Amino acid sequence: QVQLVESGGGLVQAGGSLRLSCAASGSRFSSNTMGWYRQAPGKQRELVADIRSGGNTNYADSVKGRFIISRDNTKNTVYLQMNSLKPEDTAVYYCKASVALGYSNVYYPHWGQGTQVTVSS
């Protein structure tokens, strides 16, 4: 099995920055796309940003120019640098990774437990 463990959430004032990390752990696995989603109270979970193993990135329009996603394939870790935070960025942020176990080439989605990000005005 593969586990995703997130860290880096917290409380920050508007205009501030936070950096989220998500490390995948387990035995004999590979991952392609890794990304971050968020869910605010009363809203659906939405994509924030994702990144393929080759480095191609994709961002939600609402975070373009403010957030930067990156990954370290040697550590199976994905990061989300969040700058110029706004109160509307307040949500639980979830890490997601498409993972194949062993030598399989079939990838399945795995989710982290979520980390709270709160931006005060």
C-alpha cells in the first residue's frame, strides 16, 4: 500500500505565504501525476494544481501567478508554494497521486488525509 502524508497547513494572514508538502511512502511503487485539491465548507472539491512526472504543470485559474507546484521524484514528494494568499483560499487541501504498485502500469488514485489552510483577512 501507498500512503500520502501532507504537512505545512496552518493559519496565515492575507497576503502571506505557506508551503505544503506531500510525501508518498510504501514499497515498490511509481507515481505519475501528483497534485493538490481543496475543499471549502459547503463547496465541492476542486483541483488547485497538478504536475506530471516529467514536470508539466496545470493550475486552476484562481491560483495562477500565486501558487507554484513542484515535485522531487527522488523523494516521491510534491510541494505547493502558496503566495499572496487570500481569504477565499481557505479550505482543506488534499494531496492526490496516481500510483502504480510494483511493476504494474495501471495507476490508481490515492488521497492524503488533508491539511487545513486558513487565511484571515
